[in-house]
Amino acid sequence: QMRAFSSTTRERVAVLGAGVSGLQTVRAMRAKGFDVTAYDPNPSVGGLWRQNYLSYGVQVPKQLYEFPDLEFSEVEVGKYPTGAEVQKYIERYVDHFNLGDSIALNTRVTKVAQNQDGSWNVKIKNTNGKEEDNHFDKVVVASGLYSSDNPSLPTWATGETASDFNGEILHSSQVLKAEQIAGKKVVVVGNGKSAVDLAVASSNAGADSVTLLSRNAHWPTPRKIADLIPFQYVFLSRLGQNLVLGLTGPLPGCSPPHSSVWHSVGQYIMPPIFKVVELLFAAQFRNVTGPTSPFNKVGVVEDFYGYAQVLDYSLRDKVKSGEVNWKVGAIELFESDGAVLADGEKVAADLIICGTGFQKDYSIFDSATREKLNIESDGLWLFNHTIPTDVDNL
């Protein structure tokens, strides 16, 4: 079925979210003649860039995180923007293209239901508690993957297990100021970018002690490979894609025709080459051996595309200096002044920060739409990563 992306009848479109993807959707669909309204529950645009954990920022250089039609002039080429710099840029984008009159802030979408004719009923609620129903021809979901409304927390973070602990347990999205950390014994749980960032930030904020607790070792990608080559020239390039396809084989439906032929040869050539890459990365982060090293435990390709984190050497240097104590383990139970790990070791703590990500939530849709979406444990299958083929006008 061919979908139309231009309108001569001023069809109404609801966009859920006024972050990076939502704002670009507003601009693109207005240019095609649609009557667009973006709803966001926050008091300003920006989505996750509006407010996030202490020291958050982009993990790619600024030229890879830029609107295609407005230069990110606040930051020099090659630099990695802070969250505040990204937010300023986003606000400038809204002003530059006069998108404000298509955005309804402080407005939460509470229910989205499809009508029999394929149109949508969108129920909204403002900060005064007033609710109203609005009719739209199409809906675009641009609410992102990292909503602080729906944090993913370990089972021990709530309920009886945590009741013995006299300290505080917070999700990473709740740690916004250095004052929350200063002088405390901090345990950061996780090994993704937010956990690593907060372990470093906790040390910088004057924590009494900092422990980074990870269940498994994962590969970080250095900003510059061998301290010379910007990582994107390999990992985010056609060269890198083809090297990976030689190792893993073609991806169904989206790999070039030559992939199968290349894989028949590459499956023998690429494993030792990627092993050298792993050794290089481990050496750059001074983490070739030991429980926190991923070397010989997990492949760098699998980890990059599953747990991608592009890091500078801040954590490496903090661990080397003893300012951050990095352990591999898991919390089993609590005592009043700390956590007891599965191996019996006790870690003193006043504050435990869970850098454990976010959950997906599709409850905003009516049950019939959720069934058509065919939700699986790892998310949705979307044509071109965008369109659910069994739900019209979404």
C-alpha cells in the first residue's frame, strides 16, 4: 500500500512529543501542507535534552547530531556537545522555523484510539487537569525511548528488599544536581553511558566514595581509535558496515546484494581482524584483563550495536586513580548502611543510583491498536523503522 505524505485537504496530524524527532516531524509535515499539532507534557521543548541526569551530553561529535537544515553553530566541529548546548540549539531551531504555534506544551496525551474510518481520537490533559478529545487524521509517535516517566528499575529497588536500607535509591533521571551527591557514599548500578557518566560525575561532585557496579563487562568505543582516527570513520561508515557484514552476514531485507558473497569469505577473514580491534580498544582503556574487561568475553561488534557507548578516558583515569571503584557483581540484599552483593561482599552506601535504562510502554493506545501493532518482547517491527504496516495513519 502506497502512503501519501503530502496533503491538499489540510489533514490534521497529532505529533506526540516535542523533542528532536517531534520537532522535525512538525517542520516536515507543515511543509507538506498538513495541519500539525505537537503535544508535550513538559513546560518547554527539547524532550530528554530539556532536563536529564547530571553531566549528560551527546556521545557523538556535533556534526553527527545536527538538524539537516540548521547548523549546530554553538559547538565547534569535532566537539561533543553538553546537554545544555543541545537544548539551546533545539530552542533556536524552534524559533528559526517559527514552530511554536504548532506546539502545545504542558499538555499530556492520555489516550490514543483509532476510529472505524482510520482517523484518531486523541485525549489530552493539561496541567490544570482539564481533559478534552481531539480528532486527527494521522498520528505520529515521537516520544522517544528514554522517558523519565517510565524508568526501568531492578526488582530490589522497591518493595521489601529495599526497606532495610536507610539511604536513598534513585533512577539516573532523578539525579540532577551535584548537591544530591556531595559527601555521600555513592553506588552507581549499570554499565551503559548514563551509569558511566554518573560514576564520573559523582566523583567530580565531591562524593565520599564512588562504586560503579556492573553485572557484565561491556565494550566502550573510544572517541578516537588508536587515539588517531575518529570512531565514526570506521563504525558509522560504509567501510565499517561492510566489515561488520563480512563478520555477521547480511541483515534480512536491508543489506546490499554483494553481502552474501562477501560474508562467504569475510567469515574467515574478519574474526581475527576484530580480535585485534578488541585488543586495541582494551589497551586504550587500560582494561585488557580482569573482571571488568570485556576482552575474550563478548564481541565488540555485538556490544557496539546492542549497548553502544562512546567514551572519553574519564572513567579509565578515575578507576586508575582510585577515585572510582569498579566492580562486577549484583545487589542481593540491603543492610541499613549499604548493599550486600551476590558473592557476599558488602558495599557501603548512602545513595544508590540506578543507571538501568527505561521501559517501553504502549498503554496509550486502545487495545485494538495494540493488538495490530503485534508488540514483541524487544519492541515492534516497523517498515523503514517508522511505519507499522497493520495500522493505517500511524
